[in-house]
Amino acid sequence: MKGRIRKVDEVAEGVRRIVVDIHLKADPGQFVMVWVPGVGEAPFSVSDIENGLQLVVALRGSVTRKIFSMSEGDVLPVRGPYGKGFTLVKGTVALVGGGYGLAPFPLLSKRLKDLDSHITLLLGFKGSKNYIDPQKVGILADDFIVATEDGSVGFKGLVTEILEDLSGYDMVYACGPERMAVELLRIVNPSKVEISVERLMRCGIGVCGSCVLDPLGLRVCSDGPVFRGDVLLRIEDFGRFWRGWDGRKEEIR
Ligand SMILES: Cc1cc2nc3c(=O)[nH]c(=O)nc-3n(C[C@H](O)[C@H](O)[C@H](O)COP(=O)(O)OP(=O)(O)OC[C@H]3O[C@@H](n4cnc5c(N)ncnc54)[C@H](O)[C@@H]3O)c2cc1C
Ligand code: FES
């Protein structure tokens, strides 16, 4: 499907909120493949679907550079939504995100609020230039704590350092750098955490094998991208390796 870009906002240095005139149904945590003609395709979390498809895009390489060169009125081809998203839990929940990892939280927080859940939002960024105001992307939360590595906004340190007592939550939802997710699994009960995992994707529908996680052979695009913590603990690649374009494993930096 194709839609015109309706709105583009810079929400942090190198991060944009893009709203496309595409109306679809999606579960929180699912993703779409965005196709940029002549450049390639890349997966992006469905950030919201309320007034069109909202994406939160961080500038990285060729596909995202081309998306950043687009403006309101330009056409963006998208396929999906794909994958399995977060399990919605009614109760006391925490949303933990690092950087643009907050992308799936607007839709997730709305669905959790439909269930009347109490949401604590914990976000981590490198510094004030990278800080994304959760209200600007539409995240709903009852409590909000922010950490920056340089201390320029909120608590000084890593978001994982403010995660001391997450045991009281019925579910912890996380999305962000893999080292954050690994640390999270050290702190919380792995059966009460769900983490959205990133891997390089080609087909996005479980066919090509680019996103396979060893040794369980799970495909991030079709078995995930959201996995329960106790499943991730059985994956040797988690926190260590991902596959590059040539299919070979590369160490996660
Ligand atoms: C399920 C899923 C959801 C995602 N949601 C979002 C989102 O909401 N917003 C967002 O900004 N990005 C998201 N991403 C990441 C996004 O797909 C990549 O940043 C994008 O593919 C980069 O494409 P590019 O051509 O601009 O960069 P490339 O030129 O492909 O890559 C630039 C650099 O980033 C590395 N890289 C590329 N893709 C990945 C990856 N998936 N994991 C780790 N390193 C990578 C490359 O090795 C290279 O070093 C998501 C990824 C997945 C798998
Ligand atoms: S991207 Fe092709 S199998 Fe997952």
C-alpha cells in the first residue's frame, strides 16, 4: 500500500516522527516494511495508527537517509503489518525504552490504557540532544522517569540503573539497544518481560532466513519481533551476534 506523508516533526537530533496517510489495523509491537524506490526496504515499528500510520525513524544509513530527504506530500510505499507483538496485560506494567526504542510505545500504551493498566515509563538516552519527549510521540503514562548518560536530562546514568526494583510489575515491556535488554533480563523475572528484538531483515515474512536466531531457529520477523525474556535467555545470539547483509554473523557493538 502507498500513502502520502502528512506530517514530519524532528523529535530529537536525527530522529523524526513521520505520519503517513495510511490507515491500517495493527497490534502494538508489529512492524511495517517501508520501501524506498531505488534504495531498498527497512523494517520500522508501527508507532501509532490513530490518525494515520505514525513511524519514529532514526537516521542510520541509505534507506533512512532517503526517508529523511522526504517531506509532506511525498508518497511512501509500505507493506505489512508483520510479526507478533506484545501481549497486553491488565495490571501494573513498566515500559522500558532506549533511544528510538520508544517507537512502539504510543500504540502499546493506548492499548494498555484501554485495559486500565497503570503504566510506568522508563526511558534512557545518551544526552539532551537525543532526548525524545514522550508526549510529542503520544505515549501515555502514569509515571515517567528519564535517564541520560551525561546527566543533562533526569537521572545521570543508564536506564538500566534505575530499574532496580521491577519485581512488582505484572509485565515489563522493553525495546531499545540489545545491551539494555540483556541487562534488563539480569534484573527482572524473565517470564514477566517482553522485548522487541532488532535484526537485519530482507523479506519480513519468514522466508529468507536473514533474521534467524541461533540455536532455536526463531525468525525475528515472523516468530517475533517481540519475544518473552525466558525464550531470549535460550538464544546464544542474543546480545552477542546478528547477521549482516552477507548472512555472516557480526558482533553486536
Ligand atoms: C522489527 C524492527 C523494528 C524496527 N523499528 C524501527 C523504528 O521504529 N525506528 C527506527 O529508526 N528503526 C527501526 N528499526 C531499525 C531499522 O530497520 C534500521 O535502522 C534500518 O534498517 C536502517 O536502514 P538504513 O538503510 O538506513 O541503514 P543501513 O545502511 O542498512 O545500516 C546502517 C548501519 O546500521 C546497521 N543496521 C542496520 N539495520 C540494523 C538492525 N536492524 N539492527 C542493528 N543494526 C542495524 C548496519 O549494519 C549499518 O552499520 C527496526 C528494526 C527492526 C528489525
Ligand atoms: S527477514 Fe526474511 S526470514 Fe526474517
